[in-house]
Amino acid sequence: MRIPLIDLRAQHAAIADELMAAVAKVVAEQSFILGARVAAFEQRLAEYVGVRHAVGVASCTDALRLALVALGIGPGDAVITTPFTFVASAEAIVRAGATPVFVDVDADSVHLSPERVAECIREWRGPERLRAILVVHLFGACADSKGLLELARTHGLFLVEDAAQALGAVRDGAAAGAVGHASAFSFFPAKTLGAWGDGGALVTADDAIAARVRRLRQHGVEGGRVMEIGENSRLDALHAAVLEVKLRHLEAWIAARRQGARRYRELLDGVPGVSFFDALDEGGTHNPYVVRIAEGRDRVLMSLRAQGIDARAYYDRPIPDEPAFASVRHHRAAIPEAEKRSRDALALPLCANLSTTAQQEVVDALRSAMAGR
Ligand SMILES: *Cc1c(COP(=O)(O)O)cnc(C)c1O
């Protein structure tokens, strides 16, 4: 692809010296598992998000599942989530032993809304016990966490935030991940803060949840004794060192992404058939940057890709319509908005280092794709 969705090589080149120095230290120390590097990064991350605890784990998928487990959610329980997301959000619920309940996203939006979730709670007839709302801050923008937390509290439910795409996003003065009982971040390389491989973190204000996940991530061991059956899900020290360096640049990268998003909006204004999800501009980090194509999204996508533009259809199918869910217990009502989103959402290349010329090329390619639909 001439213009990649995210140019990780350019990002690396800009701070390669800093990164290599940090990694060289870990190599010299030969201390790769947990220890001071991981603790230091956890501390920085917790400060950045504005929560008491951050616990580094192997992935965001693990962080989500461990959050549910630490909240005591498992077989016989149900968790409300969105059908329009990456599969990991629902996968974590299933892997925790609970049943996902898919509630449609709000009209013309990409997020769950308190209104729709409230309706689901009102009409819930079981047989599982509703225990939590797992909200996803999709495309780098926060859903209404505060509204959902209030709703959760009213009904004695937990709120878990899947903030994999939204580190650094804010809404109503609250950072992504700082509102729920527990939240999960991903350091998959293409996320806004990416490691050199897989990584994730759970953040929480709750001492007991943090302690439980610290124990679960390393075989249930606490004070030298196996207190429960856990697993191996740790953030590597090498990744923590990389992430600590990158976290110092995160605000600058987010500012550049926001500027790029504004520029897209100006350049694409008035192109027939292209529109925007306003919610994504509200304190969002545009990871990924997504527009709405009124008709023929798949043809537009093919045309862009043929022109060397690494556009993507995020996501092209509601999660409960994926083949695996034919044999996985779940609940769903009608999800017409999620179905529409999987037909009209289109991600375009955007990263902090995207040049104005490259961006103009994307816009020109999209214009011609739209004309030829
Ligand atoms: C990337 C992503 C995940 C999974 O993150 P991993 O670190 O790869 O496990 C979960 N949810 C959403 C919304 C994501 O975008």
C-alpha cells in the first residue's frame, strides 16, 4: 500500500534513539518479567488516565476477561454489550463464562446509549442474571460513560469500559477508562499507544479488583503462595519500556491526529455521499479515523485499495452475525443501526505523521471512488 492505515515506521523513526536506549537498558538488566520497568509504566499510565491502579497484562482481551472475572462475573451471568465492535469485546464475556446480550448502537452513532441499554434492562426476563454493561469506546471516542455508570448504579450492575481504541479520549471532563468499575486498554501495535507486540492493561479505582488481577495474571500467586488458580498474562518488561517512552509522546500524537481529522473534514466537506459521525469529534483520538459512506461502501473500499490507499471496512459485520455465534449462547434484539454501520463505516489512513500531501491523495482517491460508485 502506498499510504498505510497507520505509518508505524515513520512513528518509530522519529523516536528510535529514545526507544532503543530504553530497550537496551532492559536487555542489559536481563530482567524481562514484571519488576521495576512494568511497575514504572503502570504508575505512569495510572497517572495519565487519572485512576488509582493500572495492571499490565498480555492483551486488552485478557484485561477485559480478567476484569469480568475479578468482578465475580461468570456462568449464569449476562453482560450487555454492543454488536458493533471488534470481536474481543464479546469474546471476553464468553471466555469469562457469561452470556453476551447485544443491544443496538444509537441511531446515527457508533456507541451504546444509556437510553437503549435502559430499555434492555427494563425488558430483561433472563434466565441469566444481568450483572454488567461492557461499553466500547469505538473509533477513539468515548461513549456516554457517565450516563451508563448512573444507569448501572441504579440497577446494581457493574460498568466495564473497553477503551482499547480510546486511550487519551475525553468526554464531559472524564477520560476514557476513568469512569467504570474496571477498564481495559490495548497496546496492540496499531493502537494509539502501541507496543512492539501484544500488550494490555486493566485500570481501576478499586483496590480489591487491582489486587485480584495482579494475582490472576501470575498464576494466582500472592505472598509466595498459590491462592487461586490463575494464569499467565503479564505485560513484558520490554514492552513496558517501549510504552513508557511512547507515552511521553502520546499527547502530541493525539493533537496531530485531531488536526488530521479536522483537515479531512474540511477537505471532504461537500463530497456527495460522504458524511461524518459527529460523536467522534467530541474529545476523540480518531483511532481509527472513520467516515460514513451513504451507499456502495464496499465498491468505494475496493477502489481506494486499488489506488494504493489502505482503507478498511471497520467493521463489516455485527458480532452476533459472525459464524461462531451460531453456536454460542447470546441474546440479541433487533440491531438495525449496527447493521447499517457495518455497511457504511469506512476507515481512512490517519496517523500523527501523515503528510498533507498524502492526506490530499487520500481525499482525491476518495472523491474519484465516490464519483465512480
Ligand atoms: C484492539 C481491540 C481489542 C483487543 O485488544 P488486544 O490487545 O489485541 O487484545 C478489544 N476491543 C477493541 C474495541 C479493540 O479495538
